[in-house]
Amino acid sequence: MPKAKTISYYTLVRHSAWCRKEDEQFQQAVEEYHITTKKELMLVAEYGGLIFNIYREASQAEDKINYPEGYSGMIPRAHGIFLDGNIGKELVELDGLSLYIKEKKG
């Protein structure tokens, strides 16, 4: 019997260099995060995080968000919301990293 193909999911979180080391250059930076459980996937979906099922797309989104069009600096400048800590009774973090929510235009 053929083995079922595993589907991987990815999202964007606040960069670990800020979350774990408080390196100020990465305070407004995102990085891709491999979602490893159904609970994480449901949390990302519930709070409006970006979900990718192709790693390359998550990586490309990371670059585009960290270095928006017209920005030529070296330090990442992601615009959006980072969900830190608890919302209600639920901890909204992925392995200690804050979930990134893209700003809505309009």
C-alpha cells in the first residue's frame, strides 16, 4: 500500500533572535515557522496568521515582509501585529515565538 503523503504547513512568527536573545535589529523581523501539530495549525488559523503549505512560499513571504517594496535598509522592517502572550485564557505563541499577523490594507 502506498504511503500517504505528509502535508507540511508553515507560518510566520517574530524572529527568534528577538524573542530569545532580544537582539534589537530583529524586533520588527519575521521568520518562517514549521507548524508541527494540529493545535498549532488551528491556533494560527483562529488568530488570522498566514498559512503556507509550501516552504518556498513561506520563505519568499518572509523576505517580502521583512524588506517591503521601497525599503532599502539592512535591518528588517516588517509591518503587522505580533501576538505576544495570552489572549483570554489561551497562550498565543508557537514554541515561544510570537505569531505574526499581516496588516490589513484599507
